[in-house]
Amino acid sequence: MDTQQTEKGQIWEKTLNELEMLISKANFVTWLKNTNIEKTENGIVFIGVPNSFSKEWVKNKYNKFIISALRKIDPSIKDTEYIVSNKIKPICEKISTIKLMPQKTEESQQMEFKEFHETKESLNPRYTFNDFIVGSFNELAHAAAVAVIKNPGTTYNPLFIYGGVGLGKTHLLQAIGNKIKEDNEKSQIKYTTLEKFANMLISSIQNNTIHEFKEGYKKYDLLIIDDIQFLSGKTKTQEELFHIFNSLYEKNKQIIFSSDRSPKSILDLEERLRSRFEGGMMADISEPEYEARIAILKSKLQTKDIDLSEETINYIASTIKNNVRELEGALNLLLAQSKLLGKNLSTQELKEIFNKNIIYSKKKITFNKIIKTIGDFYEIEERFIFEKSRRKEYVLPRQIIMYLLREDFNASYPYIGKKLGGRDHTTAIHAYEKISKDIKNNYQIKDEIQKIRDCLYK
Ligand code: ADP
Ligand code: MG
């Protein structure tokens, strides 16, 4: 029995070593590292996975690789089965609890800031496939990227990736560039954003170097232009890009674009360019599904070498839904706060921090929504919020609105006063100070504001 156990362990270890080379690091850690062989029966290997989602995912995505890796090690293996094993704990529970201490937050923020500027016109080695999580939300774009890397310039040309902000377009484009560079040191690669391209074009016109500018672009083997939606209305840029595109395309050079919307939705775009964009492969990236959000969080935690409870991870993944950048932002916020407090945060504390700080979803909250939410909460007619009445049942809701506008939305006092029935800015200051004090001293008010925030931001 014991020797069988060791044997199974060894087979699986070798299999994982094989798989590690085929699959990105992030996906490997997320989906495969935490698996084992439960048993083998009549040539069938039963692979244990931590939950039913992993079971489906690993089976659909990686079974082919797993079977061939297993057979390399033991050719008598016929097939695989996947079973949910309670012996396997999810990754985050397994790692012993490390105190939540972000490392070098300030420095890394500065780094990121610097990188942001550097990404504008060159490849940034930070973006690789190693830490790129693939889920159903970006599967098509990822598969297209892989196909382009295998056969640049032939399979999908151009490749047009589109989707909303923070969904990984830049990451994917940069990762393609980095990989092609890695595969072929000599290949000439250009990464730029449309804005940068347009600006350079304008200065080349001013400096009488437009010929050099255009010729320069025609020598690339791979041209990547990010955020192409800014072509909208730029007639001259569209014209020059069209010629550069044709010249590269005829020579079978790969061209890749990203956009926050489909070619059809880019306004004021010449028809001939639109049809070029649509003539290759178009792949969209949508919002990450819950499971992908969990996988992304876990992968980011691994790279930061930090542990969070499953409950906390689930909470973040069910609160932050829009995009990957916001997930990263939430994680950084949480780490910074726990560093400040010098301890791990409870889920309750986390909720409070999120409620106060989630600027992202707040962007979508309108003034009218705040009025309506608070009006509904206190069951008062909205008009009383704006009118002059000093009755207590109207004053408190009005002050809470002013407080939230200031605290959560950074609104100026004159703005707040004006919006709330043309009041003086000192009224807004008074309201803000009063509610700030109440929150500290009056449990009921604190609780009510928490509930209002839950309604507003959930
Ligand atoms: P976009 O260009 O679509 O606005 P970015 O590529 O800038 O988005 O991505 C935002 C952030 O999220 C980046 O830090 C990026 O590394 C990260 N990110 C996006 N998609 C993924 C993914 N699938 N796996 C891991 N990290 C991702
Ligand atoms: Mg981008």
C-alpha cells in the first residue's frame, strides 16, 4: 500500500513537471498544482481535484495534456477520471497563515507608475503569459493570441482584440509581443498606443520627417497598436495607418490591435479601415466570471506571497465584478489597510473598508441614485430633501446625503450645497462634521449609514 502511494506520488510529480512546461504558470498554480492521483484501476487514473468547478475546468481544458503526459511516463495508462477529493484543501487554506504584510507598497506603486509610462511605447517585460489567467471570459482572445504566436502574419491577420477597460487587453498584447521576441530575438517588434502613434505622426509632419516616420513603421515584423478606438475622427492618422497597414499586410507581417469597442462601434472611422480591422480575427474579452475572479485573486496572492481566507477571497470576488484591474486594486487596498493596522482583517472590517473605498463602482452611481436610495431608506418623499423644512425626519437624511457626497465622492462643499436645494456651503460643512461625529458616537447612525452604503454600492 505504502509503495503504491509513493509510486502514485512520483508518477504525478513527473506528470506535473511535464505539464508545468506546457501551461502558463498562473494557470498551472491555480488549476493543477493542487491535485493528486487518488487511485489507479485497470489503467484508469483517478485524479483528485479540490472542487467541482476545478473538476469541470481541468477536465475540459487540460485533460488532453494530462493524458499525454501520463502516457509518456507510463504507456499502459488508458484513461483518466476526475474526482472531487476532500483530501485536497483549496490553495489558500493550505498555506499557513502569513501575516498580511504587503512588501514595499510605496516602492512598488512607484514602479507601477513608472511602468505605466514605459508601456506607452515599448514592450514591458512585466506582461507575460505566465501570470495571465485564462477563463471563459477571455478564452477566445487567448486562443487567438496563441495561434498568432505560432504563425505570426499568416493565421489571423490582423488580430483585433476588444473589450472594456481593465480586462487585460494591454496585458495580452504585450505578452504576445514579449513571447514573439523571446521565440525570435531578431524579429522587429513595435508596440505603441494609437495616441502615441497619432502624436508622433503630427510631430513628423511638423518636422518634415513624415517620410521617415512611415518608412520606419514599414520595417516591423510585428506591429501592435493599443487602444485603437482613439482613431475616431482622426482623418490624417487613419489615412497614414491605412497605408502602413497595407504595406505590412502585403508582406505577411503580423498586425495586432486592441480597442475598447468593436470596429463597428468606432465612430468616424473610414470604411476601408473598418473592413481591414474586421478582415482578420476579432476576439472580444468580456467581464470575468466568478470562478475566473477567484482564480485571478488566488494567482495574484501567490505572486505576492500572501494568504487570505477563502471567505475573504469569496467576498472580494462577489463584490468586485467589473474587471481585473479593479480586482487588483481591491487587493492592493486591502493589503495597504492591513499593513496600516498591522494585522489581518476580519471579513467585517474588510466590508467596511470596501464600502468606504470602492471608488470604482461609485463611478456609476449618479446623484439621483443617492437621493433615491436615501429617500427610500428613510421613507420620505424626495422633494423634502431639497426643500427648506427643518423637521428632524428630513434633516438627518439630508445631512447623510451631504456626508456621503463628501466622504465617498469627494464633492466640494459649494457643489453639495448647490445640489441640495441651493444651500450655502457652510451648511454642507456643518452636515459633514456633524455626521462624522455621530458615526463615532451613535451606533444607530453608524449602522444606518452602513446599510445605505450596502444598498448603494452592492
Ligand atoms: P486593459 O488594457 O484591457 O484596460 P490591462 O491589460 O491594463 O487592461 O489589465 C489591467 C490589469 O489587470 C493589469 O495589471 C493586468 O496585468 C491585469 N490582468 C488583466 N487580465 C488578466 C488576466 N487574465 N490574468 C491576470 N492578470 C490580468
Ligand atoms: Mg489597455
